Amino acid sequence: MNGPHDLGGQMGFGPVAPELDEPVFHAEWERRALGVTIATGAMGAWTLDESRHARESLHPAIYYSASYYEIWIRALEVLLERHGFVADDEREAGHRIWPGVKPIRVLAASDVTAVLARGARCDRAVTTEPKFKAGDKVRTINEHPEGHTRLPRYARGKIGVIAAVREGFVFPDSNAHGKGENPQHVYTVCFDGRELWGQAADPALTVSIDAWESYLEPA
């Protein structure tokens, strides 16, 4: 979707200014926000892709005025209500009122280190042969879906060259909406800077993205 999160190439937001010696957390509530997000995600009710879509679906006025972890918490409120763990009146009251849905699993504190170290793999076997090979010229599709997509807005409808063929991975566009993992081959595609940004772009600039197979067509 063309949400507030997709800022690549957008003007008017100022430069990216990294913070020197930036702490992991700027406040104690950010540490708790990360912990709550990990614990609720481990309940097994939604996928990583659905959680990403919940964040990018926040209203732009909210998204742009919120800090990083505030975006996480606001999206988590949506997910918890959507899946029946928390009701709106409970969130307003700050305590439990209704029984709510029971989680599939509960992440114990003693298991957190091992679970984080293991991660959640999203690579999957794909039985079909890749449609493209390294060196092929391709064009990205020019679509603007209302649902989740990992194809950046600035790279849609652009011509690039396949730099590498990757393994199969879960297709986030369908997985975010409960339509199955539908794994596809992923490709690293390299674009000339002027193809993306116009004739005023640095002629030495190239940009590479990882793109799922259904994002691409022969050029």
C-alpha cells in the first residue's frame, strides 16, 4: 500500500540524521514496548507481515507524529483488538473486563534468549524453476495495491537488471492478509540511479532491491 511508511525518494522530510552513540532505548517504556511486542507476537495469532501491515496502516497524522516504538504500540493495539485478545473498552479502562481469546502459546521469560537467537525463518522451498537469471533485464510491475506489499513505491514500473537469484521466501503480500505463505523466488535487482530519480540523479548511483518474482516481468 502507499502508506506513510513508504518514504523512499519522498521530499520535504529533511535529511536522515543518525544520532551519535545512540542508546538502544531512549526511555524505559521503549524497552517494555519491545518486550510486549515480542511476547504478543509469540502467541501465534498473527504473522510478521500482518504486524508490518498494521503499522503502515496507521493514519499518516499519527504515523508521522509518533516515535518508532510508539508506532509499534499503536499497531499492537490494532492487532490485539482484531484477534480478540483485548476489547476497546478494556484498553480504555486499562484492565481486563472480558475473558478474551486464549493464545496458542505463551513465551516464558526463560525461553526469550533462545527464541530470539533462533529467529523466525521465512525462507521456503519453491518447486518451480526461477523465471529469471542473473543478467536478465526486467521491469517491475506498476501496481498500487491497497494491501501490504514489499515493492517500494519509487521502484515501481522501472527497468533494472537481475544481479542475483535468491532462494524462495514467504510472499508477504498474501501472508499479511491470511491468504497463505505462497513462497516465491526472490531476486536482487539493480537499477541505474537515473532510471529511478531522473536525469538530475548522480550518474554513478545504483540502487539494488530484493524483489519477489511476481513483482517482475521481462523488459
